[in-house]
Amino acid sequence: MNTSSSVGLDSRLLQRLDKSGPRYTSYPTADRFNERFNPQDYELALKTRAEGLAAGSAIAPLSMYVHVPFCESVCYYCACNKIVTRDHTRAAKYLDALELEVDLHLRAWGQPQQASQLHLGGGTPTFMSDLEISRLMAILRRAVEFSSNAEMSVEVDPRTVTPQRLANLAEMGFNRISFGVQDFDEQVQAAVHRLQPFESVQGLMESARSLGYGSINMDLIYGLPKQTPDSFAKTLGQVAQLRPDRIALYGYAHMPERFKPQRRILTPDLPTSVQRISMLEQAINRFRAEGYDYIGMDHFALPDDSLAVAKRQGKLQRNFQGYSTQPDCDIVALGVSAIGRVGNSYSQNAKTLDQYLAALRQGRFPTEKGLWLSSDDLIRRTVVMALMCQGRLDFELIEKTCGITVTSYFKPELARLQAMQEEGMLVIEPRAVQLTPLGWHFVRSIAMVFDRYLH
């Protein structure tokens, strides 16, 4: 990989172009979902998928996502849908609801479906006991048959798991794991209410490696209260020492008016915009110097990790959980607030636990909103995901896939790309648009050019 200096990455360019915008885990993005899409629509999407499989049609592989909303304590930066409680009996009741939801899927399908991927997210999935997670796996297997080489991943809180729990998860079939770290500095941890010593994370990572987990991810956040470029540099050094297979580096978005826990973060404690850019720049430099490949959208992976391999081979995909090595999948999402994709539809479950439970008790899917994708949505999704995953728009491939003429259909968008070409972020070829190494750092801004909902 090129170093950041060789691609012209500097603080001024980062500050000007590192703006808020969609992360494009889907197109259209979730804020475009509406309540006109209802439980009956979702059931129709499931039945259409099953009928297509029965008829021998080419149907996307299946990925499963389960949202576990519970956390024992609140992290002040968190913007996830969560329920903070120390009452672990609530997990058993939640499993009862998940069982009802799984049964509704099996009824719509008529028979179990093959799946190649599972991800447990949260909240904190390991809020559940090992026995409860084992029960969850048994529930899922009533409606889904996982392939022998399925990717089975789980998010864990380093504060609440032990090496024995990691061993138990591996025994259940989990082969990928993600540690939520965010920062190792004690002052930063205290400011966000998430204390976890470096030594404990180090011990857990050593255990995960000895247990044979195929990929270990670590989440980091820059822009947190009490963070400074100097303190973050120390954290980066500690991360480099642990050498996770993948790193997800997120920028903290302070929106206390929207997310109540963030109101406990004092604005004067937040780093300045100049400091934020400095931390992002040094993280990019450090991880590249340590031999990580830059995947895109603040994600890094070691060259032999399957994510880096997929990018080199042009097989990288992107879904609601971020970058993925799996083929373009349908995603069945279970649990409160979970977002999924089936066929040409997106859907999201009820965001409150009471609404979620009420729907299931009435024998209906807890779908709160969603979207049937239009032909324009499908065309633009193809373009956005090609940019986000391959960094290239091949006009011939898009025209063959979508039945359009790119230069005509996207004439205004191609004109807007001219300025980005002058910045050195991309090259507009006669029959393609190719991102440069510099452009990969701003792929979100480039993809936004093709987002009809933003223009």
C-alpha cells in the first residue's frame, strides 16, 4: 500500500473533505425508509425469495443478523439502540420473542433456508449467558441451515467476557470476534464511562488467537472527550502491539440533542476539529506503516485477512454491518430495531422493545418501516456499492447489469466528478471512473455525488 504522504493526504484536505454524510451501508440509506412499507410487505418479500429458490431462480445468498439490545452499563458516546439493565432475566424473555420471530420466518418460507453468515450485534450480545446464546443458536437452526464454512461473528465487551467464555463461543461455532475498545487512555475511558485496562484486552486477544478465531476485529473511536493527539498516539501504539486482524476506526459524532447518554459528555472536553483531523491523519499513517491495507471508510485489515484479500480480488461487499467478504447477500435481521434486506426491499423492526414484543404477541412481523426499491434506486445502488467496494465504475459492466447508458443517465453526476478529478481523487477514463489511492480516503464524498436523495 502507498503511504499517506505518497497519495497527497494532508490535514487541510482531510479537514475540507471529511464531512458528515451517509456511510452507505445501504442505498438508499435507512433515513429514507417509510412506514408505507409494512409487515405484509416484508412477508411478501420473504415468500418471493422462497418461491424463487423453489423455482431454481438465481437468489442472493442469505446472511443472518441478530440484535441483542442489552448492556449492563451505558457508554456515554453510544448512539446504538440499547437497553441498559443489570436484570439478566430480561434476556430469557427476549429469547422467547426471538423464537416467535424466527417461527414467523419459517412459516413464510415453508422450509429452512441455507445461510452463509451470522452476526450477533448489540448492545452487548454477551449480556446473554452461554446457555442463552446456545439456546439462540438452536432457535436459529430451526429456520436456517448454516453452511459448513459459514462466517459466524459476535461482538464482545472486553469488560464482561473471560477466556472461558471465548472458548465456549468457539465451541458453539463462532469463528470471528470483535472487541469494542474505542480508546486505551484511562482519562478518556473515565470520560465515556467505559473502563477496561489494556492488559485485560491483551489477555483476551491472546486467548482468542489460541482458540483459533479466524479474524479478530477491534473498534476504535477518535474525537472522544479528553482525547488528544498525544494520548491517541499512545493508544495507536498499543493497538499496533496487539495487532488485530481488522481495525474499524470511527469518528465520534456528538449529537446530545438526539442521543441522551451523550448529554453526559462535556463539550469543552471534546477535541477541536484540528485535533480530530490530526488524530485521523496519524491513525492512517500508523496503521499503514504497520502493514495494514486500507479497505475504505476508516477500515483497515492485515494483508492476509479475508477482507483485504476480497478487496484485492474485487469481491468486497458492503452491508448493514459494514464491509463483508460474502457475496451480495439478502440479510434477515432479527430483534428490536434490526435492519435487513430481502430481494428489492429494505426493512426495519420496531425500535422500542414494547412495540417489538407487542407485534410478535399478535402473531405478526414487528416490521415498523422499510422501502421497496425503485428501478432508479437499484441502478444507483449498483453504482454506489461499486465505488464503496471496488473503487471503480466500469461503464460496460454497469450498462450490462442495469440496462442504461452511463454517460447519458449520469451526465450531471459525471460533470460533478470533474472537480474531484482536479483534486487528484479519481480519474475519469473514456469508459470508467477509477478512484486513486487518495480518493479511497474520501470514497463516501464521491459516492454522495450519485445519491439522488441528496441532490
